[in-house]
Amino acid sequence: MAGQDDDFELIRGCGNVFADFDAPDANLRQLRAVLAAEIVKALDNEGLTVGDAEARTGIAAADFSRIRQVKLDRFTIDRLMRILDRLNRDVHVKIYVAPRTGPAKRTPTSLAA
């Protein structure tokens, strides 16, 4: 059992767990996760099973199962937004674009023949 004198370091995250762990496409993954969470919330608030959701929206029950299991790689942002629309939810998006403050990403260059 750990004692009260154990040292630990508290690190505050940036608000995006994917960025905190240097995941590729962190912002995209975060947005997908937020939209998926809203879909799950809508299903739960209305007491919908994946079958009920399919009947109401025309979206396959398997897709709702994937969303509930957080298997989001197959979903684009627009597809998740379309699902929310069919669940009678409005999505408002605010975009802010700024220069990166970290090191510049290198882009591949082609070799001249």
C-alpha cells in the first residue's frame, strides 16, 4: 500500500488527450471523440437501442455499435455530423486557425530525375 509520503508529479494536460500523448492527427481524433460522445448522449437521453437508432435514422445499427465502442477510425467528421443531424441535433462549429508555435513539420520533397 502506498504511503502518504510517496512523491508524484502532477502534469496538467492541454485539454486534448490525444495531443497530450503526441498521437498523430490529435485534433481530428479529439473532434471525432467529441461528436461520438454527443451521439452516445443523444441515444442515452432518448433511451434508444442501436436498433431503435437505425430505425429512426437509417444509419446501420452496426455503426451505432462502433460509436458506442469508440471504434471511430471508419468515421469522418461529416459522417458523424450527419448522424447527429438525423438524431435531430444541431451542430455548431467554430474554427480558429493560427500558425503553429512548435517546430515546423517537414514535408517530403521529390527528387529531380
